[in-house]
Amino acid sequence: MSHEIPVIDISPLRVGAEKGCAETARALGRASRETGFFYISGHGMSPSTLQTVFDASHAFFGQPTEEKNRLAMSRLGRNRGYVGLGVERLDTRSKPDHKEAFNISLDETDADSVWPDIPGWRDIMRSYFSTCLDLGAALHRGFARDLGVEEDFFVKSFRNPQATLRLLHYPAPSTSWDEDVPGAGAHTDYGNVTILAVDSVSGLQVRPRGQDWIDAPLIPGTFICNIGDCLMRWSNDVYVSTPHRVLRPARERYSVAFFLDPDDDAIVDPILSGPEDHPHYPPVTGRDYLEERLNATYGRAERKNV
Ligand SMILES: O=C(O)CCC(=O)C(=O)O
Ligand SMILES: [Fe+2]
């Protein structure tokens, strides 16, 4: 069913080729309105660079639990650090997720103590993080064009974005992993856009509006991207943030998700499509919006189910 989720070459948006940009923006807009998911090619990242990121992820998760817990999210503070197996429950109606994760946010003031003690690790992740920021900026130039605002409309709201790079590890299936325990329960993402890299094991499923779950198979050389709730709100529900999940995978699985959310003080005020349109939501700051969603995920309030 890969035809449900299109592959879009985003190179024109990265290099600013005028003619290609218009076409690419239209393709991005179509996918963002229909399924809210699309694959991107032409992203400029070499397979060997991506492999370095996965190798570093293997090195982190391969450490003893005690070492991983040294950097536990509960110690490092909100939304960064290690989250162990079964701690998170993305779908509150199902069992906790059978995955472990490590969240990274890029903060120049970070002390050494928030990074794993693995040679080269920090530089690999920082470099990948900044490549993802550039890709996110290119995607936003396309969204802006498609939504009928200036191409640089989003720039002022992404000067210091609340972005998170999240390494994920789903252990090998075993007899102790019951089938009704998800890898990642059904959920929607909170931010504007997510850029996902998956190693060699598929497993992501997507539920487009009014349809049943479909597989999002791996397409070598691409990233899987999806619209999050914040951009759905910002686009006044023109774009769709689509539920997705990871079931128990066939084999051990690694993925790396980059979540791009606007600046703390960005004003997320719905973009109207014309004089007749009316906003579905009041304006909210990026900080208030993300905080509300994270509080819900980590049990500080009830989160929205899908
Ligand atoms: O690991 C995956 O393929 C998806 C993970 C995901 O959807 C998430 O962390 O929000
Ligand atoms: Fe997700």
C-alpha cells in the first residue's frame, strides 16, 4: 500500500530552485492534507552518515541498564535523557510500550554529564540534529508556499525551536513479549513535523482518516515524515496529524525520530485560507502547547487518545 504515502523529492526546497519548489510544495501540501505522511528523498544525507548515527544508537542501548539509567529522564529533567522499557504508554488504552528511548535536545550550555560517555557520540548526534533542523526548515518553506503565506513565514517561529532527537530501540520479539503489548502505542505526534529514520526492520503502521491501519513500508534512501498536532492546529485543520503505531516488530528494531516544534515564544495562530475562513483555535505559544502535551504523555495529566 505504499502508494498511499507518496515519495517526495525535496531537493528543490533545499536548494531554492524556483520552478521545482512550487511543484514540491504542491506535492507536500497534498500529502499533508490527505494522509499527513510522506517519504522524502533528495534530502542530501548519505547512507554512511546515517549508519554512523545508528551505530552510535546501538552503542548507547547496548550498555548496561545501570549506565543508561545514569542519564534517566527523571534525573536530567523534562524531555531529555533515557526512558526505559515499559515506562512510556503512548496509547493509554493499551499496555505500556515495549521500547526504550533516549531524548536529545540541542542546548549549547549542556554539561558533559547529560551525554553518554561514548567517544564521538555527542558530535555525531549534534551533526545529525543540525541536518534535521535544515531539513525541517526546507519542509516549512514548502508548507508555507502551499498554505498561501510567504515562503519565510515560519522562519521567525523557528529561531530556537523546541526540537528533540529521539533514539528508539525495540528489543527482539520474545515469548515474554505478549502480542498485545505494543512497541509504540497508537498516538499522534505533538509538534509541527517529524522526520523518522528506520534501520532495516519495518513495523510502522499509519491510520489515515476514515481508513484502517496500513503499513508504512521501508523505502531505502528515504525518511518518513509526518505532520504533528501543532501544524494541524496552525494550518487550521487543513493538514492532518495522523495516528500511527509500532506493533511488536519481526526483529529487533532501531529508529531515530526528530520532532520539530516551534520556538517557546512562537505564536501558533491558525493560518486562514481566505476571508470566509474562521480560526478553529485561539492563539497559543509554542511553550504552552508543547508543555500541555508532554505533561499528558508523562502522566501529569490525561493525554488525548486516538
Ligand atoms: O519508531 C517508529 O517507527 C515510530 C516512533 C514514533 O512514532 C514516535 O516516537 O513518535
Ligand atoms: Fe510518533
